[in-house]
Amino acid sequence: MGKIAVTERVTGHTELIGLIAYPIRHSMSPTMHNEAFKKLGLDYVYVCFEIDNSTLEDTVKGLRAMKVRGWNVSMPNKGPIIQYLDKLTPVSQIVGACNTVVNDNGVLTGTSTDGTGAMEALKAHGVEYVGKKMTVIGAGGAASAIQVQAALDGVRELTIINRKDAFFEQAKSIVGKLRERTECIVNLYDLADTQRLRQELDSSDIYIDATPCGMKPLEGIASIPDKTYLHPGLVVMDTVYAPRRTKLLQWAEEMGCHNFNGLDMMLYQGATAFKLWTGKDMPIDFIRDVLF
């Protein structure tokens, strides 16, 4: 949406919604939400604020004081912001981070919509996950939200696989919390253990890759060693959506797997936040056409 179009519809009653992160000027979120507001005739405007941890506390105080309806949160603020909020949803409590804040008359609630976005993307592609076994490679912010949401939503068994790095230690904490709070069977393994990796994927119904592999600067790289780790009955979702066809998805196609990229996850995580703020359903098909 151009600047003139936004100016034409901003009034004295327009409510503000935003995104706080650093850097963030590249984000597609303003286009997504502003086009949805315009399509539905809603008197909101969505803007980006380049904010890092050094001014985060003051920013949250200011947004609360100005009665800003809500905002998205991205790096490096997803974890640090929770200390300044009043409430957290179960997902954000377990993950220890949030990507969405809702302001209800000064009460700030943090949640994470990445996991919901992934689950809705599976549904959109006709994939049943309740009672199934899911393997997720990756243990960063989005990966953790996906893992927690999957367990809360009824995945029977969840395998988390990641390198033994700082995220691996975080994953240990999440595994413990999920074992305490859900009936899901949850296990964590080292990505370097290729024999275990093969065993877990062989017995899985769904494989979600939530790593940066495949996107710049890791084009042509996959988390798994080769395509023989996949099998025809496996559903493969790569959370990367640029490029549309990663190495992993090429392999999945060759092995006969039902496969798709992270475009729908991105759309549905935005749509989940949109509904929390406005109470309205985002026009997903319209927004997909606008963005892509």
C-alpha cells in the first residue's frame, strides 16, 4: 500500500498497531496488515519501529500509555519483552518469549503465533496432526513455538532435533515443561546423531524443518544429509518461504512426500495476531495474492 493510500484513510479515530524489532524495515508485515485493514474497512494502521533491547522498557511503557491496541515483536526483543508484560499465554510461558502483544485497556498479554501459524498451515494442506508423531528440526524461537503448540494441540509424540548449541540447552528446558504439562511423548536428540535422525524420521508422520537452511546465505543446504532420510508417507513442511523451493523440498518431491513451504505459516501467524487485535478474520487468500 502506498503512502497516499494510508494517508487517505487515517483519521482522528485510527488505532495504531505496530512491530518492534531491530532491524525491521524489510518486513512484509505492514503490507500484510494494512492491506487487510483496508480490505475489511477497519480503522487501524500498522507501522514498524526499529527498537532494540536498550530502549525496550521505555517503548513498552509508551505503547501502554498511548493505548496502542497491540504489536508484534521480533528479534532481538522476543525474550526480553516478557518481563514488561502482565500476562503470558501457555505457549509463551513455556517458550519464554512472545511475538505478539495484545493491549486490553492497559493489561498487556504476550503470546506467540508462530506455532498456531504452523498448525493452521498443516490444516490448510489437509494434514491431520492430532495423535500423530512429529519431528521438528531446529530449536530457535519459531521452532520452539511450533513444538509447544503441537504438543498442546494433541500431537501424540514429538521429537526435537538440533545441534548441541545454546538453543539445545533451551530445548532441554522446553522438553521438561512439555513433559510436565502435556500428555505428549517428547524427546530431544543431537542433529549429529545421524542414525537416530534416520530412525526418528522413519517413524514420523510429519517433519517440520524450522532452521534457516535453504534461505540466504544457506541456499542449497539442507538440515538432513540426503533425501534417503525421507519416505513417501512423510509430510514435509519447510518454514522457509524464500526461496519457494529449498533443497529439502526438492528432495521431498523426489521421494514422493506431501510437501510445502512456510508461506502459509507466515500468513496464518499474521492472521492469528490480526484476529487477536481486531476480532476479525484476515482475508488470507486476498493477502496471499497481494504479497505473492
